[in-house]
Amino acid sequence: MNAPSHNPWLHRFAVLTAAATFLLLGVGGLVTSKGAGMAVPDWPTSYGYNMFALPFKFWQGGVLYEHSHRLVASGVGLLTTILVVWLWVKEPRRWVKWLGVIAFFAVVLQGVLGGLRVVWLKDEIGIFHATLAQLFFVLTCALALFTSRWWRTLPSPLPPLLSDGRGEQQSFSLGNLPGFVLATTLLILCQLILGATMRHQHAGLAIPDFPLAYGKLWPAMDADSVARYNQQRVEIVAANPITAFQISLQMAHRLMAVGILIGVGAVVWGARRWSPRFSVSDGGDSLKAGLQRLAFVWFGLILAQVALGAWTIWSNKAADVATAHVLVGALSLVTGALWCIISFRRPVTQFGCKSVSTSARDLRETVFKARAAGSVSK
Amino acid sequence: MKISSVIAVIAGIAAVQVASAANITGTVTLNGTPPPEKEITPLKEDATCGKLTEGTPTTHFFVVGANKGLADVVVMLKGISGKSTGASAPPVELNQKGCQYVPSILALQTGQKLIVKNSDPVLHNVHSLSAAGNPDKNIAQMAGSPDLTFTFDKPENFLKFKCDVHGWMFAWITVVDHPYFAVTDKDGKFTIKNVPAGKYTVVAMHRKAAPTGVEKEVEVKDADATADFTLEVK
């Protein structure tokens, strides 16, 4: 069976949709950072107007951020709809078509969640809205990956025969690294959910200093101490009093950040240890190199994220810094997710040192049958 | 003669009732050094609101007057419910002026009307957030538009009002189920009027210094009673 031909414009459109989603994450993050989530009290209208016809006199203060968010979100919804239709018509791989359909329903759900948060006056919905935003971004990036030429040039799922005459198959091991990357990526997702929960408390900084917490390694959280913290706070835009629960959320966030830093550092270390001796001849070198580079990029993102987290506290939660922290968090999640997708694509494709003997005739027959059945897909 | 006797008795009873009510007065002072207030930078930097304020707008969490008198303390009798006269009481006004709520702390009864005015030439949205079961509302109020009216059915301490268009704007409304309350003035002084004779627990609450309140026992007889409070900044 011939591999489906690459559609460069479809791929470029998928990249555009992913980029627009990233922009939307930033605009949406700014809405929360500015405390403007309820600045437009109605939905789907805006101050009674059609959302696309809101007069400019309304575009002030928090309305500017929330209304911009709605407009960009509409744009992403439109791009996603076009992408889904394009995939359905032109994409030969059924699973990619259905991923597009999932993306469509996800963006619709995201819009509804955002609207319900406004009309129901339920701030807690914002946590689900924020989490789904991150997952949707992963999905759009995955669609961009799957529609890329590079994805289609990855090595075939079946290992090629080596010309050693004995038909001895060399197989190559990623070891436990893909599973470890998956676990670290899930940890990042948990961290993002934790961060969204913290941001939607609208209580500002639960702990105003870093790396210490109220001057200690572990802050006091008894009632008298929390009362003292609230007495000494002079908040300007986030006027909810802080609670012991919020302080513990912040501490959990800090500890999880350490765990993620160690986890991604271990991934870099593990990827560096891949032996160059057992590369397959069918492009596996580029795959291995790609995954190694991605691991380094991932580590760089995590270092940047730690720095932004500290800066968020030192700047008393400046809106632009806090929003940058959200965006780098999203990039960290998507990097881990893509690493997983790429590495799990070939569970039997491995880099390492492990020999499995089998007869050359058996292997040739297996390859022939698989190709005849057309079960090879990319 | 009989009728005049009845009238005289009734008048006597009424006189006794009036004589049995008195005021509770007092002063709330602050011990300790509160944190310095901060400049409301986003207000100053706002393109429209910045022009509506003079000088440097600052937060005002601890308004301490002469002799350490603390303003914005809600003082009320504790443990009384179902005595609200709010429906017939005059409305209380909350104004949006210079892109700030004026006053930022006030108190009213359940069923009493709260009139929210927009005296600014800008859009505000009036967003109430209750933690005690009063319905939340989020209503746009354009410049020059009619006043908004709110009433609350459930007692609540420091129900929050905010403007999501201007994120620094906050006011806190304490809703009381009876008429025996007051808010201290700039010198920390208060008067709770026409309290019937009896023994009471008086509680003084300040959003920062004592959000859950400091209590004192007071007995009201024929003359005004006094209840002074000292709140601490730790």
C-alpha cells in the first residue's frame, strides 16, 4: 500500500490553527491575570450587542481583555471548523479525520464553558475552561504533527532485515523512557490544573515571597498566622482574603515544580545515554536525534517556567509575567505530549542493545503478509 | 372617663417603652502599626479613570484618625435575628465616583434597598458576590444610566461588590437582620440607636483588623451605654 501523499497546505493550516490557539491561550490568560473574566456580564451578546459589533466606546479596562478574548476565540473556532472540514474531505487516514472531529467538539465545548461561566456567575467553571484550553492546544499541535511531512517520513513500523546473512534481527530499546516521559507529562498536566485552581481563587499571591514562604521553608498555616498574613496584605486587585487551603495549594505547586524539573532532567539524561551504535538504516537516526533535541528543549522550557514562577511572585503577580508563566506551561505540556506521541508511535522501534534471533524466512514471510494486507499505516 | 383612663394608661405604657430604649456609643481604636497603604497604580494609569482622580489614589484598608480611632468598623448587636425594619427604612447609597466605590464599607438591613449610582463618565459593571446565599448579580451600568437597586434577604458580613471593568474597585456591604448596628466614622466613633433595655453582646468587625469580630458584653438601661473596642494589628 502506498503511503498517503503529503498535503502541505493542509499541514500549514493545521500549524496556523495551533498558533492561533497559542495566541488565544495568551489572551485568555491575560483575562484571568487582569481579573476581567466577568467584565462583560452577558453572553453570547456583549453588553446587549452582537459580539462582533460591540462599539469601541466599550473597549476599556477589563472589557478590552475579555472582549478581545471572545473575538480571538471565535477566530480559533472558525479555523478549527475549516480544519475539520478539510481533514474530513482530504485526509485519507480515518483516525486523523476523527481527531479533527474531536477538536471541533472540544472547541465548541470550550466556548460554551466560557459562556456559562459568565451567565451562571460560576467562577469555578473557569478552572475547567483553563484546563480544556491546554488540552485543546495539545490536540491542535498533534494535528499539525500528524499532517506534517516529517511524521510521514518516520521509519516503518516493521523492522528491516539486516544483511548479515543469518537473518538475525537487531532490535533497539528506548527502555522505559517513553513511559517516564508520559508520567512527567501527566505531572505537568496536574501542575497546570493546580495553577488554574490557584489563579481562579482570585486571592492574589497566597505566599508573597520566594524561595521562602513567609520567611520559612514551610509556612505556618494555623488560624492566627493566616489572620496575621491577611492583616499585613495590601492587595489592590485581588481582594479575597487568603486561606490556609490556598497557601497549601501554592506549596504543592512549588513542590510539584521541583518534581517536574527532576523528571525532565532525568529524561534529558536518559536520552543522552542512547547508544549511536545500533541505529537502523531507515531514518531512525533522525528520529533519535529529534527526540534528543526535543528533550533538551523541554528542559529549557522547564527552567524558563521555574524562572517565570519566581518572577511572578517577585513582581507581585504582574499580569504580563503571570500570563507568560501560563504560556510556557502550555508549551511544556505540549512538548512532553508530542515526545510521547512520537515515541509511542513505534512501540517495537527501539534504540539500544538487545538481539532477538529469528529465522530470516519467517521474518520475510511476516513482512510480505503485512504489506499484502495493507496493515502498514503511518 | 373610662376612655380617658384607658388613654392615660396607654400613654403611660408608651412612655415607659420609650424610656427603656437607649443608645450604645463607643470608640474603636487600633493598636499596633498597620501596613502602609499602596498606590492604586492601575487606577492612576487608566486612560479614562486616571483623569478622574486628583493626586495619588491609595488603598484605604486602615483609616486611622486622631487618637488611633479606626474608621470603617461595623459594630452591631450579636444574636438578634428576624427584627429587620429594612423594608421601611430609607435606602442606602453606594456611589461609583472617581472610579472608586464611595463608601467602601457600609451596612444595611435585610430587605433594605441599596441604591448604586454611577457618577462617573465611564462604564462600570456592578458585580455582587455573596458567600452566604444572597444571589450574585453582575449588571452593567453605563455612564449616565439609571441607578441600580439591590436588596439582600440573608445576613452577611462583608458581602463583596466589585467592578470587573476596573479591577481595583471594591466595596463591602454588611447585611444585618435587625436595626442595631453602626459603622465607625473617621475618628472611630459609633452610635447604635434606640436599643431596648437589656443585656447584649456587641461585636466590632473590621475587614482587616478583625474580620470575625471582637465582642463585648453591654447592658442597656435607661441611659446611653458605652462600649469601647481596641483592635490589634499583629
